[in-house]
Amino acid sequence: MMDNLLILVKGLPLLALGVAAGATYPPIPLDLTTPVQHRIAINSPTSVRIAWNTYQQLGQPCVQYGTSQSSLSQQSCSTSSITYPTSRTWANVVTINGLTPATTYYYKIVSTNSTLETFTSPRSPGDKTPFNISIVIDLGIYGKDGYTIDQDETKRDLIPHIDPSLNHTTIGRLRDNIDKYDFIVHPGDIGYADDWILKAHNWFDGKDGYQAITETFFNQLAPISARKPYMTSPGNHEASCQEVPLTSALCPSGQKNFTDFINRFGRVLPTAFMSTSPDQQAKVNANKARLLANPPFWYSFEYGMAHIVMIDTETDFEDAPDQPGGSAGLNGGPFGSYLRQQLDFLEADLASVDRSVTPWVIVAGHRPWYTTGTSDCQPCKKAFEPLFYKYGVDLGVFGHVHNSQRFAPVVNDTADPNGMQNPKAPMYIVAGGAGNVEGLSKVGKNMTTNRFAYDEAFSYATVNFLSEQRLQVDFINSETGAIFGSVRVV
């Protein structure tokens, strides 16, 4: 964050020379009901939510769908069409219920100018069929308003329906591999709209720069997020209009306190699933977790062999970095009704897991507490690590540091003596190298529990649920598609 401030200060003399202003917005379609910025999410074992934006408010957003692309015989509608100050668009969401598990569906958003899309319904909890998910964190975009760095301009892949000048290697690889994974997990730093300040021509036009980057990112992601559930939680770049410390009070209404993130995902993501366990106490804990969940900040869902929890490392625990008085100076939240609501949710949720149904437990958040370099979040460690260990979390997924890392199963900075064979402590990964305007981070100082670190190219991770006993994590080079780091835990 301080690097951004230094860049701004060094560039201020340019203001006297008359820097040209004007952010480059995507064009507005003639038909204002045209759906843009598509995204879908898992809502329950038998339902998904379809979300999109339009350039006018919809009285009744509707989606037609069916199991045949030639017969969209069913329709679901809602009245959810919301916006916020400074946004040019309205966020719409429709829930589709009663889906047959693991089935291909076709859908079309009701508009005079929409296209046929497809998704696969969720696997039922307890389905032991192997599957794969993609982990993408710290993902920004390309474009002339300054969403990338000059040395990476040649690292591009063509994306359907996207201006070639806006291409991005990781999004391109997700497109190329779209039939190889079931959904995407993206815990924080989505689009980097708050980095508008890194391009001088935005200095007179920060409000529009922020919105233009936001619109462009979600348009570019849409060919993927319209087909694969896109499960998110917050990072520091969602907090306010710019990441220069102690300036959030200067942001206009709508561009502070996670407003776009809440508007875009708050009605889309789930709370927590009802327990499918025969154990009565598991059902009680699952119900408690549903009451304490607070999407889009913290929530959980189940899919096949996996129980996945999304947490908020930015606010809502003691000394959280982004909340008022926090170290990041971003003045966000809190979002719970009391300080420990998120931690109480996490404990109830983890206590509800039945390993005979979902043997693998994954928790994903933004800021890591195990990382090479200096960006470890010690308040996060104090808040979350005891619960991870107590309830046997198998894998902790984090970003924030812009490279790829893997750690041995570890607790209290001590590697589990079992290694990868039935460890009691969680294994941790950092998957923050997807690519954004700030570039990659050097690996930095090694740690005794670190087993792998990579900072040479944009990359992301996949998690392969191979069986009830075996899980594999791969790191993917976004440009080439090659696997450059792989590990299996038993």
C-alpha cells in the first residue's frame, strides 16, 4: 500500500503539466436490458444463483433454463435489481431451484439481447466422484486505463467476446481449461479498481476510473464466470476506492466500505448448507452456522467430497487489519452484529462437518499467516489458526502475496511430523500470483516450513479431490498451462 502512495507522490509534478483526464468506460449497449458482467454461484445442493448487471433497473429479472439448449422450458424470476451511488449499472440475481445434481443445464437471461449460456448443477454432498477446482486470487486486468504492467503486455491469450487489448493470461488459461474444473474459488482482491491511482490520467477522474476498471474486469471475466460458479470472499482491494492508507474518507459514497463487493455478491453467495449427517449435534451446529453466516464475507458450502468455508481476513476479529483502527488504515466494517460473530460461525460450521459425508475440509481467505516475505497476518493467525487445528482443516488457501507458495502441514510454526501422510495440522498454500497491475512479488526470505515458492510468471492453483483419502494441489503457469509444482496429501 505504501508503494502506491510513493508512486503518487513521485508523480504529482505531472499534474502541473496538465495530465489528460478521462477513464475509458466500456460502451453502453443500445438495449439497456442487455446482460453484462455475468456470474453464477452455488446456492444449495440443488440450486444455483444467476447474477448479471444491466444499464437500467429491471422490474423483474428472469432466467429461462432447461436441460436442452433447444427447449428452455422453465423460468425463474425475482425482484432483486440494486445499485449504489457512482455505479452505472444495476446488479440482478435470480435463484434457480430444484436442479438435478451434476447435470448440464442451459440458460438464457430474459432480454432482447442475450445469449445462451450453460452450467453444471452442484454435486450432492457425499458424492465421491473425483473433481477439480481452480484457486484464483489477486486477479486484476489489462487495458489502457492502467490495469497491468508494461513488461507483461505480451503475456496475453485471446478471450471470446473481449477486446484483444484487454486480454489476460490467467483468464485466458481458465477459459482454455474450462472443462477441467467444476468451479472457481477467489478469496479476495478482485479487479484492483482501487489502483486507478497508478495511472496519471486517472488522477483527475478517480471516481470514474474506479468504476471503469470494475466494469471492465467483470466483463472480461464473464465468459468464465457465466459458466462456472465463482465463489468469492473479500480482500483489502475491495475495501475502498483507493489503497493509499487513511484516505478512505475521501472516497465518494459507493466506493468505500466494500460497497461494490456487497452489491455485486451479497445476494448471490450462500449462507451455510443444512447438515446431511445423521448426527443430531452436527445438524444443530449446521443450523447455528446458517444463522451466523454473513455472505459475502463469511459463509460455507458443500460440494461432493468437500466442505468449503470462505472467511473474511479483513474485518470482524480482534485487530483485523481493514476495520476502523486497523493496521491497513482502510476503515471498513465491522459487518457482524458483534465482534466474534465470524469466529463463532467458523467454529459452529467446522463442528458440523461429518467426515463420512465430506471428508475434505478447505478454508479460504485472503491474508496468509504462513508466507515467505513480510506480509504475514499475525492477527489472522491468532484468530483463526486454533480453530483450523482443533477441527482438522485439511487445506488453508490464501493470497495477498503476489506469487505461489506451499507449506508443509503446520501449526504454531512447527511442521507436522506426519508430513503429507495423514497430518493433523493443515497444509497451507498461497495462490496470489494470478496477475494484476501491481505485478508479482519476489519470494523473499524462506521459512523452515515452506516447501515451494515461485515468482517467475503469473500462475494459479488447482485442487484435485481424487478420492476420500487423496487430495492433490497443482500450480499452473498461466501462460503455458504447464504444471510447475504438485503435491499430494493422504
